Amino acid sequence: MSQAPTKTIIEATAVDIDSAIDAILSAVEQEREREIITRRFGLYDRKETLEQIGELLGITRERVRQLEKAILIRLKIAGEEGKISAIQTLEKAFVRELSEMGRLATVADLADAVLEGKTTPLSRARVQFAATLAPRLTVVDENDNYKASVGIAEYGDEKKIREQVDAVVLAVKKHGEPLTIEALHDQLNHEHPSHVRALATVSKHLSNLKDMWGLNKWPTVNPKNIRDKIYVILAENGKPMHFSEIANSIKGSNFSRKNVTTQAIHNELIKDKRFVLIGRGIYALDSWGYSKGTVADTIADILRASSEPLHRDEIVKRVLKSRQVKETTILLNLQSKPQFKRVAKATYALAEEK
């Protein structure tokens, strides 16, 4: 008869994080100790500091820290000895999901996977607390460099996981531009690309866009303003676009804050030197080799670079490589601008520059 209640607890904790946490906390006999654990991990409300809890309970910050450590040790031992079935049940569920996620995942991603959907800060806190007690799991605490994460302990402790994350960040920095997880995997010593993806996801210094990974400061993977988003759209398109097309592409993208006006897009295109006007409302990236200035400026640059006069057909051909304008516009500039002179039939050179 003693097995029936245990079975009920296992069935509940396998699908219900709330029941699991209640079962774990029931093993903490003193109310003050339960208060410390629930407040430190944010199991029922927001997380609180040692100072806040100490003020509430009338004890020192150091005493709160000592009690927290002692409580966690007791719960971990009880879990290892099989006295708290909820810990074992959740551990199995976490390990199962982590095995499919590259052996490591952020607490948020693990919670979403285990609880089958978008979770709340409260449920994520409960997942992290349960993982802290599980002997087969490693918990990486959040700081300026790493997101709160959980890994399978046999593949590394917290120090090793952080070193591996740092190695991924360093590889991205050395590469100097965004790259795919497969390309990153080729540069690192990991069994599978999923392991590299998991490590990259834990870092607070990396971002990704359409499976291209780079540093947070790189606009191609982490566009923060309108100009960065314009750059990403043009780079992905790989060819010049009208400013209205760019606006529509941003509105249809996965960017945050993508509700922009066409006029705002046009204004940003004009201001940023990365974008070159090459036709009526048509812009390209300066890195593609398109020239700035008027059509007449482009013709002048072509003639100046040539060692001899050029036929108008050749001039048109070269201008169209860097500008999207009508042929008649090019011919009109050739015939009407004083800086160009006809030296033979349909052949032009620069007039003497003063």
C-alpha cells in the first residue's frame, strides 16, 4: 500500500511542474527554511536577494546564505537517495529533452520543451530550481556573459560549460563575420553541430538571424534600428531595391518593431553612407561597388579611368553596371554636359579639366 501514493506523485510530477515543486518543498519541514528557498528561487513570486530575505526574517544576510546552502544540500542528498521521487521524475524529463537539444539549453528553452509551450518567469524559475537539485544535471547561473542554463552533468560542470561557450564566442570573433552553426562546428571540436548551437544559444554575446550567428554588435544578426534593418534586407536580397520594396520587406520580416513608414525608410537611406542611390528611388549597398553621385559623375569617373576615349555604347554599358537608369538619361548627359566632348563619331572623352 505504501507504493500507491508514490505512483500518484510520479504521474503528477511527470506532467505538472507545480505538483513537483509542492512535493519537493514538502520535504522541507521548517516553515522558515521553505520561506528562504521559495523566495531565493522565486518559486511563487519574484526572486529576492539575501538582504531582502534577511530583513523579512530578522536574520543576517550571511545566515540566509548558510541556511540556503544547507537546505539545498539536504534536498540534493534526499533526491540522490530516492527519497523525493519528484526530483528523479523531473530529472528524467529534463535529461530526455536535453539529449535532443544538444545536451545543453537555456532554462527558458528547456522549460518550453518540458512544459510543451511558452512558459512564464514563474515556471522557468521552478524548472531551474528542480534542475539545481538533480544530480545528473549542471546548472549555469545567469550573469553578464551567460544565460541561465541547464546541461547534462556527464558532459561538463559549470566551469567547463562556460569555457566551451567562450570558445564558441572566440571562434565567431576570429571569423569576423556571421557564419552558420555548421561552419562553426567545422572550427570546433564537438561531436555534433547541435552541441555548438546549444553553446552559442547560452552566450549573451551572440545573436542569430536566419541561422547566421555573430556578435550582438553586428547589425546583420542583431539589427537594432531602422538603418540596420535596411542593411539586412538589402544584404539578403543581394541586389538593389526601391525604397518602397525595402519598407514592405521590413514590414513582412521577423524583426521586432517592424511597423515603419515608407518615408522613414527613405529618410534613413539618404542619411547612411552604406546605402547608394543608383536610380530613381533605387538603393544599393556601397560594398557592392556602386558609385555615388549623379549620372554625369559616374560617366566622368569612367572616362577618367579609361586610357582612351570611349564609344557611347561602351559608356552606357559601364554606367549600367553601377547605376540603374535609362539609357536615354546616360546619352542625354553625354550630349548636354560641358565636361564631355565628342572626339569622333559617337565617341567621347572628358573635356580638359581645370
